[in-house]
Amino acid sequence: MINRLKYYSSRTSLVLLVVILGAFTSPFKPIDTSLKEVKIVFDKMNELGTNGKTCYLNYQVKALLNEKDKQGNNIVSSSKIEMMTAAKNSWLFSDKMNIYRDQKTTITVLPTQKVIYLADAVVGKKEERLYDKLSVLQDSIFKCAEKVETLEVKNKPFNKVVTLYLNPKMSQFLELKKVVYCINTTSNTLHKVDLEYMPDKQYKTLEYVFTNMDYDYKKTNISVPVTTLFFEKKNKLKAEYTGYKVIDNRKK
């Protein structure tokens, strides 16, 4: 189970970054009108944390695995995630862990285990190189689209469903058969993304449902040093974290 969760976290994070948050950072030629509309939605999302504002995302991810349970049914794994992003800081809350990041430090909290991990933040050239790679990969997805289907819908939060089928080489690389975007072309918002994997892979499908997006979130100020959220002066844990174990992996 632990290995599956680790794979789930790393693999789905990459795909989510590539398919959603890392989208459209480099020029590309849209295949048709529908993808132009998808591009407009992602252009808006691509401004997250770059305009001096804080963005808030609330979404749920559900994975349908090819692995069976004792009753012979496909195992379903789901998680709810909240994320706030600003220019230099980000906070992420999930069912099992919370992650706080600024330019210097990343703090990961495991509430059930009462453990706090501290690590150096990945910034500067290393982060830029990773972002560049994701940008190139996203461009490749659209350039390698083999077929695009569009469906107009009514009486839903979204009004258009755009299905993108990848060519065999890109499908093999990402282990994906197709990507489905559910968008609202009036408000230029993303409401759902479905990923269908190639046969015999660990996952059959992944579903991301976005329940709330606020591009100018003002309820919480996340632009503070993350260490101040957990420590008093002289590195003493705040009272609410009494009993937590602190593991400091920062370079001294």
C-alpha cells in the first residue's frame, strides 16, 4: 500500500502538472477551435501567483486502479485537496498531509503521525529547469494529439467537453490513452479533467473535479515565512504542535 501511494503521488503529480497547472507556457499551434478555447482557460490559470494575487483551488482526485479488492472490484482511491498559491509561497492541504513552501523552506506535516519535516525549498535554476521540462512536455501533448472531439452540454457547470486522443508514441510515454477537459467557455474556467490510461497499467482512470477556484483569494495571507507558522523564537514549537516530532533535513 505504501509503495502504491508513493507511486500514485509522484506519477499523478507529474501528470497533473503537465496536463493542468503546467499547461501552455510555451507557444504552440492549436489544433482546432476547441483547443483554442481550452488554451484560453489555461492562459488564465497560468497567471496563478504571478500577478501579486493569491489563487485558491479546491479539487478532488479519484483514481480507479486495475488492482482488485477481495470482492473482485477495482480499488478506488480518492483525496480532497486545497491549494493556495502566491508569487513566492504555496500551501497545500490533503487528507494525509499538509505542505507549506516559501523561497527558503518546505515544511511537510503529517498530522496523524504527528511529524513535521523541514527541507530546503527547491528554488532558482533547479526549479526553472524542471518548469521548462514540464512546459515542453505539455506542448508535446498537444502537438501529438491524434484526434480531438467536442461535445456541447447544457444544465451543467461546464458547457463544453473536449476530448483529446494522443498518438501511440505519446500515449506510451505518459501511459495515457486520452484526456478529457470539461470547461466553461463563458467564464473561462476548468471544472473537470478525466485521464484514461492505456490498458494493463496501474490505473484505469484518474478524475480531477474542481469545486472552487478563486483567482484573487483574500481570506488568508500566505506570504509569510513558513517557519513562523510552527515555531516561536529560538525554534520552539508553538503550543498547538506540542508532541510533534520535528525532522530537520535542511542543509545547515
